[in-house]
Amino acid sequence: MSRNSNIIDGEGDGNFSKVDNSGFLYVQKSNVPPKTDTDLQIIYRQFLTLNGDGTTVDMLVDGSTNPQLFFIEAIPENDIYVTSLSIIIQGGGITLGDDFAGDTTGLANGFRIYYEDENGENNVANNLTTNFDFVRLCQGNPNFGNDVSAFIIPNLTAKTGGKAGAAARGIIPVLDFVEVFGFNFGLKLQRGTNNKFVFEVNDNLTTGLGANAQMNVIAYGFEIKPN
């Protein structure tokens, strides 16, 4: 003996699942984490800063003896979902060859990128020593220019995010966690934990780079304030 059954929500709102004439169950992919009406979604935009001090954004520091850490971290009250990173690397004569910020030899050790959660440290990338390494990590996003100008902004100034008083070339790769790594809602930094996302500097970046060199990273995403 057959029995008719329904799938309904557990909140008492009377919402039923639906099946089409071919027997397929209707579902819909959510673009944000499941939440209640009392949860609040807040825009998140933060620079990665040295030791999380909230002030020091320029990553051209000396990490040759002791690695220098630039990071964002979880906060007590809200969950943070990082959906993308905007990276800028600037330097006179910058190219996509074996150089970093105008230094034609590239870096000896390079950057390490990782995040910390309840499972410990999780590597995103190691030994990022050249401008091209960052472009490739971001899968060529955004794609603009052609030939020798591909991915390179020809004239960065203070008005366009460059260093004050400078006029130099630069790259602006964007790392999209949803597109590149398949995180449905971005990389989560859970509230009330020690979760953090880190750029580790392992070279002396205070000397030897191109004229007007600079580097910084901005994290974009959203916060969820629970009820």
C-alpha cells in the first residue's frame, strides 16, 4: 500500500517541496549561507595588515630572518566570508617575466599564502616569487591588455591606487575563492575563533626592488551577524 508524503519546512511556515510532471524535485541554489530573518548581512572590506595591526598595509618589509605576517582574522561577534582578494604589485619597469615589483631577478623565497582554522594551517600557495606567479594563482583574472602590456597597468599614480608621487606600472590580480577554489560562500572566518587568512613575507623587500615599488592586499566579502 502506497502512502503520499510531503516534505515541509521545520519552522511551521507551511512551505512544501515541489515535484514537476517528470518526477524531478525542484531545488534552488542559495547564493548566501542559510540564515533566519533576524540575521544581518554586512559588507566586508579590509586590508591585510602586519600582525593584524589594522594600520600597516605595505607588504614591502624585511621577512628574510623572521617571516612577516600580514593577515585578517575572525572577530568575536560575526562570521566573515572572504569571497575575493584584490592584490596590487607596483614597480618601475614591471613585467610578467622573472621579476617581482621591478626586481629583475625575482624573489629568493617568495610569499606563502595560507589560512588557519580548527584543522591548523592550510596552504593556498607557496613560493610565489614573481609577478607572474600571482597572475597565475588568480587564473589570469582580470584579463586585459595584449602582448607586452597584458595584465599590466601602464601608469599607476596616487589617484589610481599607486604610491603618492609615483608613476609606475603595476598588476592587479584578483583571487576569487568561489571561482578558483569552489567555496560556495567564500572562505569562512568563524566568529569567536582564531581563524585567520595570512600572507607570509619571507624575503627582504625593503631594498632592491624597482622604483616606486609597493604591494598591498584587500579582502572583500561579507559578514553575517547571527540572531
